[in-house]
Amino acid sequence: MDNLIALLVAAPLLGAAVLLCGGRRLDRFGHWIGTLLAAVSFVIGAVLFVDMLGKGAEHRALHQYLFSWIPVEGFQADVAFQLDQLSMTFVLLITGVGTLIHIYSIGYMEHDERRRRFFGYLNLFLAAMLLLVLADNYLLLYVGWEGVGLASYLLIGFWQHKPSAATAAKKAFLVNRVGDMGLSIAIMLMFTTFGTFAFGPVLASTGGTSEGKLTAIGLMLLLAACGKSAQVPLQSWLGDAMEGPTPVSALIHAATMVTAGVYLIVRSGAIFNAAPDAQLVVVVVGAVTLLFGAIVGCAKDDIKKALAGSTMSQIGYMILAAGLGPIGYVFAIMHLVTHGFFKAGLFLGAGSVMHGMNDEVDMRKFGGLRTYMPVTFITFGVGYLAIIGFPGLSGFFSKDKIIEAAFAKGGTEGWILGGVALLGAAITAFYMTRVMLLTFFGEKRWQPDAEGHEPHPHESPKSMTIPMIVLAFGSVFAGGFFSIGDRFLNWLEPVTGHSHGDSPVSAATVTAATMVVLVIGVAIAWTMYGRRPVPVVAPRGSLLTRAARRDLLQDDFNHVVLVRGGEHLTRSLVYVDHTLVDGVVNGTAASMGGLSGRLRKLQNGYARTYAVSMFGGTAVVIAATLLMRAV
């Protein structure tokens, strides 16, 4: 069965090659090729999963060696794959949700003349993401990591005729390059410290390594995770990435790209377990981003950007759980999987709304759509209930476990982290209820566009609604299925490890507190948006609201600190280069030029001058010789 692992990557990679190189002759059916090969990868993953279930926990890991990539003395880099319970979880999520998004895209991109190329990019994205989670060493993981960055750049900027889309793609690419530098430095440190970058030897050797080196490696890995998973301080690209087609938003923000950072931290758990300072920074980053994204999501009127803020916040929950160590690794991945279902469903639901509203994204121009789009309303509503943690749905099981794990950290730190997680749950209930009310309830608020065309809301075709229905089922049942008998915990524990911690509060108390803050969040949103008429033009709002609309001034901060700071640094370096470096070089050249100019005066072409100089030199030599003999 291990020979099938490479096919997981090869199938979508073949699709990308065929669709991107096949030319316009494939325009009529290229989307089916891309969807078929994504489904083939999912089927292979399902076959490997069934085979893995038939083995004992200690025999489930599979390895496939393909070839030696860089075989030189003292440096061996192999192209080899590792499929264990952790990577299998990602394989099923990536290929399963990815295939549904491919199917959805058939209808969503039906009238786009570049649809074949779009599906080629989708296949390329799946191949890179699968390579990332299947690699058995950090160097090959880095190849997948960069491939994901390239594919996301192509997908976010797919409609490059829009300046905003082209700018968003460049922004995502550049911000992620900052994180990529962290991963490259971490890999270099691993090689100099351990002599290898293969997962097995690196993670098994942390016990005898100095804490300082492990802390440095951990912080660099965290920097990489912040870039891919849009965590503070590298979160600024995520909202702008909504300029891409909606299926891209679902693919990037639900099951794939933004989860790569969580995978990296959990996969490197042994490093963080041995470096508590780095682990503490992970927790802080997750907690800060959790609140940052939630606050931003509260003020957005663009439905996709509101969901983007939600993604940032939910990934913050996962990073927070991963930073808790063995207490939270399993729950970070569990929430990652359940989030893949309900967030993909929410984004696809948003795309369905846009499809029926002439691509309008301003929720203040929606209202009352539940009667026009019943399937979209029900599936979106299920995703809404799941993400706010409604009892019995997926988010209830996974998010509550993270809150419990935060309290189980113990001491003052545990109370702070648990309180932050509860506050995040309250804000989540508020902003998601706001999205539901503005979009599906109240009176209709849409208006004719500049050309006088009024939207005519309608339900999307089955190619779009069927994937939404499938994801809705996952949003309802996945969390409960994973929790029965600690099924998911027992599945991942052999790879990630697990410890229960000593929580100062019981699970029942956490559940009760979560329900209280959920009701409070929903009630506040209902008071503000359900009981009052919603103005089509947003009011000015408070200072915090205005700041949240501008993403809590993150772009302003980046402009002042990074852009202007970079400009001043560049000007300073140019000055130093001109005055010091070029000054020394030019001064030396000028001195030599002046000296040579003076010396060339001795070469005047007159024989008598040369004879006199020779006579003078001879006289000096004779005089010096006589003087030396006399001494």
C-alpha cells in the first residue's frame, strides 16, 4: 500500500500539467479533468485510510522512498513520503473538501472563459498541499510550502484584470515570503544542530539538544506558521485575499493553506515540548490572533471579509491549542477538521449568495434572502450554528475541548487563556449572528446597480448546492462522531501524544460558561441587527468600529513601520554606499589617477632627460655603495 502514497500527489499534479499545458483544445472539458483527478486522489486516500484502520496503532505509519534528491557527502536529501495518522487526517480533509470545491467551481466558474486554467491552478494547489503534509523531511515539506504559496498567488490574483486582485495576490505572496524565511532558517538550524532534516531523527534528538537552539528553531517555525496561517503579525494578507474567486476563498481559508501552520507546529511538537519559551510565544500569538480576527469580523460589511476575519480567529484557536503542548495537540487538529467542514460550507454559501445577487458582497444590500435561496439558507445556517458552538454540532465538540485545554494549562496562565477563549466564543456568536441577520433576515435591501439592473435572487444550480449539503452534514455530525469514545483522540495520540492536565474547572462548567457567552453574543447581535431596520449605508460607528473596519489599522502599522521604515533604511544604505563605499573606491581611483598623472610627466620622450635620470640613478647607487663600505 505504501506504493500508492506518491499517487496522492501525482494525480492532481498530472491534472495541473495537462490543464496548464494542454491549450485551448481542453477548454470544453478541462474542468472535468481537474475534478476527476482531485476525486482520484481522494479515492486513493480513502483506500489507504481503510488499510490503515486494519492495522495496530504502532504499525500504521507508511513510508515510500522515491529517489535521492541531493546526494553529496555529508548532505543527503531524499524525496520520500510518510503517511501516518496525522498526515492521513490532512490527506482526507484536503482531497475531500478539495474535490467538493472542484465540483462547486464547475457551476460557479461556468461563464469564465479561463475556467480550464482555474482548474489547473486548483489541481496545482492540491498537489502542493499534499506534498507538504506527506513529506517525511522538512526540506521536502519546504518544497510543498513554496508550491502552496505560488498556487495561492495564482488563485488570489486569478482575476488579474482587477487591480485590487493583482495587489492582493502580490501582498499575500510578499507577506508569506517573510514567513518562508523563518522556515528556511529553521531548516538550516536543524541541519547544523542535528546533521539532518528528516522528521524522525530531528524529533527524536531534541532531548539532548540545548534549549536555546531549540527555542530558536521553534520561533522560526512559528514565524513560518504565522505567514501561512495568517497569525499576528503576518495576518494582513488574509482579508485582501478575498479578491479571488469564492471557491479559492473556501479552499485557502477552510481546509488547506491556512491550516499548514497548524500542521507544522503539531508535527514539530517534540521541538516545542523541549522549548517552553517558544511554546509560550505560540500560545500568545494564538490568543492575540483569536481576538484580533474576531474583532475585525464584527465590523465588516463584506460577507467574505467577515468570514475571513472569522477564519483568522478560528485558526487562532488552533494555534492556541497547539501551543498548549500535549494537552492541546489533538484538539487543535480536531478543530481544524471540523472547521474545514463548516467554514468551507460558509464560504461556498457566501458564493451562492453572490451568485444570486450579481456578485454583490455588501451584506447591507441583502436582507430576506432565506425565502429566495432556501438551500443556501439552510446549509449556511448549519455552518453558522456549528461555528458558534451550538450544542450537538461539530464546533461545539471541538471548540469546547480547546477551551477546556486552555483552563487545564493551570495557574494564572490557564485562567487567562481560558478567559480569552471564552471571550472569543462570545464575539464569534455576535459576528456570525450579525452575518446571518444581515444576509437572510429582515426586509430586502438590494437596489439597482449603476446601470439600473436590479438583482433577482435565485437558488444556485445543483453543482453548487450539492457540495454545500455534503459539507453541512459534516458540520452537523463530524464533531460528535470524533468525540464518541474519544475516537479522534485515540486516532491521533500515537503520533501527537496527549496529556489531560489538571483543569481547575470541570468540563460541565466549561460547557455551561460557553453556552452563557454564546447566548449573550447572539442576544446582542439580535438587539442591534434583528430588532431594528438596517441602514443600507453603514453608520460612522465608534472609534473601535472604525478601526476594525480598517483591520485594526494593521495596514497603517505595516506602512509606517515596514514600508516607511524600509524606505528610510534603503535611503540610509544608499547614502552609506555613495559616501563610504563608493567614496573609498572613487577616492582610491582619484589618488592613483593623480599619482599616475604626476609620474607620467617624467616620461616626456626626450633622450637627454632619460640619460640624466640614468646618470643620477647610477650616481646614487655608487654613492650608496661607497657609504656602506665606509661604514
